[in-house]
Amino acid sequence: MTVDQVSSTHPLLPPTSEDDRLDWLRLLRSRRVGVSTFYRLMGEHGSAAAALDALPDVARAAGLEKYAPCPVETARRELDAGRRIGARLICRGEAEYPADLARLDDAPPMLWARGNATLMQQPMIALVGARNASSLGTRMARGLAHDLGEKGFVVVSGLARGVDTAAHHAALETGTIAVFASGIDVIYPAENTALAGDILNKGLLLTEQPLGLTPQARHFPARNRIISGLSRAVIVIEAAAKSGSLITARNALDQGREVLAVPGHPFDARAGGCNMLIRDGARLVRHADDVIEALGPEADAEQPHQAEIDLPPPPAQKPAPKRSLRDTATLHSEILNRLSPSPLAEDQLIRDLGGNSPGIAAQITDLEISGKITRHPGGLIALSN
């Protein structure tokens, strides 16, 4: 079950004190607590402090002994390190948190930001594409980024080689946001260190990852959901049939964003993904006016900021059925038997099992804490590798 599928009379407000902020960070950084589990624990226990107190018992019920949440000292060191480099930790529900991103059920609870955070209050458009982009591809990226910037849009991309780099360079003067798959203090790829410095001075660097983290392959799909989640539209410029840019496009579709693509020559493998997107209904892009036309009235629409986060009601309002250890083990087996390494929507799994949704959701959380299930962006779950 995804977070936004259950109405709640218990909205989650952002932290109001430094201790609250520290508790949020501790909960989010605790072992085997991902974004969905963070929100579920907050919904069940009402606060990060209460969730932290309950975590060892939750882990023990999942068969994980000697579990300890993220230590206070570890979270405090991260906060102090961020402040030393001029980064700010922005929590979902705070005024600076981007409104479009906040509407997603798997929005990051906290974002590290360096630079001009007010850019996140302006309309944003993502430009993504091949790292080994052709000269035509990079020229197209520069042209679109420049013209969209002139029309009042902030350009969002991922600081990668090729299309991302060209888009950031072209939008430096009008506003650009680079979303990292690494910690806010780790520039990847290293060759874009100077570009990251320029963006820091004129734009914004953003990530959900802890300071010091060097990105691994699994961090990029999570980064891509933020790129598309920030943006009202995603434009793909040169992307192979199997590429990270198409993951971003799929995220955008799941998030209700407009997907646009620049066509390419059929013989160029770098254009295969873009041509497939157009074949399947994506809007064809020749210049910035095509993007403005695709967005329609939304191009100038002011959307109110969502200050509160709707979460599932706590168990006291929708109690999960009590189960014996044998029944719990049986349910765990049924859940695991229906999963595979290929991600499946959690709400689909709950429907397939045909049981009490809060009860099954709680057992899924137990299996995640025990390391048997892995969560993926978009409310998807799969067997852990």
C-alpha cells in the first residue's frame, strides 16, 4: 500500500525543533529504514522519537536481534558536517520544500541543499539524456535549456556527462538544479567539479543521500525519481532503448508528469529510446515552444504549497489483526512466495493476498526491516538479492 492511498486525519507536520530534526534524520538513516518505511513508522507512532523507541521491537518481531537505530552522534555529525559546507537540510512540509515533489507518495522526507533553494519554488523542467551524447544532442540540450530558462523555467538535471552537462551549462544564468545520487559533498563524475562549483554559486545542488556517500548503481533510479518529481515535464534528448533516461521518463509518467522526446535518426542507437517514447505517445520536441504548448495552462499555473503530509492513520484507528507466531510465519511465506527479484506494486500484492491491508502492510515492513524485501521508487517492492 502506498502512502497516499489512505486518507488521514493525522497529517505529519515538519519538525519544529532541532531535536525533532535530529530524530527525523536518525529514523531515516537507521538501518533498513527506507522512505516508505519512514512514513509508515511515523504514521503508526506519531513522531520520529516514538518510532525510534519502537524500532528495536519492530526489528525483533521481524526476527532481527540486537537491532539499534542510527546513533544520535552519527546523525549529529552529519548535521554538523552539512552546516560546515553551507548545506541546509530541508524537511518535507517546510516552506522551502518543493511543492510538486511533496505531492509524491515516495517523496524524500529530507533533502540536503546547497545554493539558491528559492529556485525550487519556480516552475521546473527536467532535461535528461545520453552520457555519450552526439554533437547534435548536446547542441539541442543547450538550445532547449537556454530558451526554457529565458521563458522562466528552472532546468533540472543530474550532473552526468553529455546531455546533463550541456543543459546545466546553458541554464546557469537563468537557474539550474543538479540532483545528486551521491552525498551533497561528493561530486560525481569528478570531471564536473568545476561545473558543480558554478551551479553552487548560481543555482542549486540537491540530494537525499547522506554526506560522504559515493554513488552506486542502485542510487541512480532513486535520484531519477527526484529529477522527474521536481519537474512539470521531462524532456529526453538522445537515450538508448535501455537507459537511465528512460527510467526517468517512466517515473515521470507514473508521477503524472508530461514526457517529451527529441526524435533522432533510426540508425543511431542513442536515439532508440527517444523514438520509442514518441511511438508510444510522448510529445515530439523541436524547440522550446513545443514544450510550452505541451504544458498548456500549467506553464503559468501557481500551485499552492502542501505544508502537511497525509499519512495512513495509526493502528489504533485501523487495527491490524492479532496473529500467532505460526500465522505470522505463514503470512511471511505467502508474501515472499508471491514476490520475485522483479519489482511489484505493493498495493497489488495486498490485493492478491486478499487480507487486511494494514496487517499485511505491517508484515511487509517487518520483512523489509529483516532484509528480505527491498523497496523501489514508485511504491514497488521485490525480493532482496
